[in-house]
Amino acid sequence: MSEEKVEIRTADGNADGALVRPADGNAAPGVILLTDVVGIRKAPLDMAQRLADEGYVVLVPNVFYRTGRPPLWSFKPNFGDEKTGKRFAELTSPLTPEKIESDANAYVEFLSSQSGVKPGPLGVVGFCYTGGVALRVAAARPDRIAAALSFHGGGLYNDSPNSPHKVLPKVKARLYFGHAVQDRSMPQEAIDKLGEALTAWGGKFDSEVYEGAMHGWTQTDFPIYNQSQAERAFAKMTDVFQQVLKQ
């Protein structure tokens, strides 16, 4: 793996991360890959390498740098139990909409400044919790983010004042949402309401449910990993990036 450890200067300190480049050394569009709440580890880094092999320079920032550096968990998460819920809150609570917007600027500027990154539009993709973060990154930098994708994103549409869908008016990117089935963090009613909000937004988007794929299905180190649907998700991701970033 052609992984380079990096430090990204932000308004609140330094975010650690990884930068993965194409093996051929050719200049390529930039993509920001946001991990789920388990953080940077082999599974998302392998995905970043696959993206790099498709011809992208991929930045994998530690979104949760304010709380700690990988490994972020001293125990195996069991989502639904109290101990896991407490750690989830420790990791995500610092990420207010304002902090995410600030970090988005840092990530975009850092990636854009790297050698081998082509000038022009960037892409972003998020998983689980960071599906909503990816949408906020697109809203924070509509001048640079031309494609934003979310896979099994949680809480994308909710009743809180800070629901991620409320940033849609600021977004100019092509959007894609791949939803899990029977997802407590994004039930069918929320998926339907998100679809209505996207239609009202008026931009180009796709939003679909992956049959038989449970929350977290794209991550190879999750028990719920669904290989066939994960491959379909990766193909969709590369197709969107190909259409938007390489034209």
C-alpha cells in the first residue's frame, strides 16, 4: 500500500491521517474518504488503496482527532450497549456543524496543495456517521466539492435543528446516498423524507436502498459485511467519481 502518514493543520490543532496515491505516479483528482466512527484502520485504508488504483489521490483524515488518534477504541464496539454508546458520544460530540465546516476547509485545502492532485473538482465519501459529515463538507465547500456520497449514512434526515439535510441549499455537488435496510439510524420513513428534501433541492442525486444490506455492509471487518453489495457500492462510487471528477 502506497500510504503516507500526514498531519493536517486545522483551526483546532492537527488532524492525523493518511494520503494514498496512484501507483503510476500520474496526477489525479482528489477524493476525501471519511471513515466510520471506528476510525482509520485496515478496512478503510484498503478501500482508499482501491480508489487510488482507480486513479485518485485519496485523503483519509482522522475525523475524530479532537478525541484521540487510532486506535480509537480500547474494546470491540457493540452498538446498542451503554459502553459503546458512551464512546460514540465522546468521539462525535465535538463535531458540531461549525467544527465540521472548519475541518472541511482544512481537508480541502490540504488535499488541493498536495503534489499530484489535479486542479479542479474534488470528491468526498462518508460511511455510517460520516455520511452526514460528507454532506456538510459539500455544503462548506461548494466551490470545490463536485461529488459527495454516503453509504449506510445515519441520521441524514431527522427532526433536530442541525439535521444534515438542512445544508442542502448550499450544496452544488452531485449527490449519492446508498442506504441500508432495517437501519435504526436511518429508517425508511427518514429515507423517504430525505428523498423529498432532495427533490425540493433540485440538484442531481440518487438515493437507493441496498437490498439485503444491513448497516455497515461496506466494511470488510464488520460481521455484517456483504461482499456482493459492497462491490456494487464501490462500483457506484467509482462511477460517480468518474463521471464528475474525470470529465
